[in-house]
Amino acid sequence: MSIVYPGAQRNNHPLGSTLDRDNGKYNLVSPIHEHVKLPVTDPQKSTGLFVCELIENEGAGVKLLAFDSEPTIGQIVEIGTLWEHLDAIGYPNTHDYTASVPGIIRLSQLKTKVETKSYGEWLEEGNWDEVLA
């Protein structure tokens, strides 16, 4: 049996952000430091591609961390200019996203490259005034 471990879902936006009326930005309060990478995926468009890849081209027993791109929290905030990151302390700062999953592989280890949109490309397509309202 193979397993797909999806990255954080892009549609969980804005990840609990609150509007700071003084500066007009959304505060992203996170226990994750700005340098920590967060694999993100578009579940509606990409999950099926990853599942097909495992079925068609990989052997049984593969554990795949499936994501479209892996920006840092700082890059997510930088790309989405409406946010300001407020740092806190937490487990993800000292452990990889899949630290508790032995034997997991990354997309670069697949036999065939799966093409999906990066976080930045996906973000450019959104109507964020409507989402953040």
C-alpha cells in the first residue's frame, strides 16, 4: 500500500490571519519561524496527479510527501504582500514537516516529474480582496 501525505492545503487561507487596522496588513500569527519551509498543495487540482503517479509509475509501499511548492513562511508572507508574520515558538522550527514519517520520499525522488503550479502562481490567480474580506 502506498500513501500520499499532502502538504498544507492552499485553500486554508488566510491561515487564521487577522487584520491590523493600523497598517492595513493581515497578521499571520504562527508558531513557525520565517525560515521554515512549508510544503503547500492545491488539493483539488494536484492530489489526483500525485495519486496517478504512484499508481502508474511507482512500486508498492511508497510514502510520498505531495506538494506543489515548498516556500518558507517568510516567502509566503513576502509573496502575499497583505500579511505580516508574527513569530512564536513551536515544534516545526526544529523538525521537518514529515519528521514523524519514516521512509517518506519527496517529489524529486519520483520516477516521473509531476507538473503543478507553484504557490506564487496560484496566489496570483486568486481574488484576495474577496477571500480576505
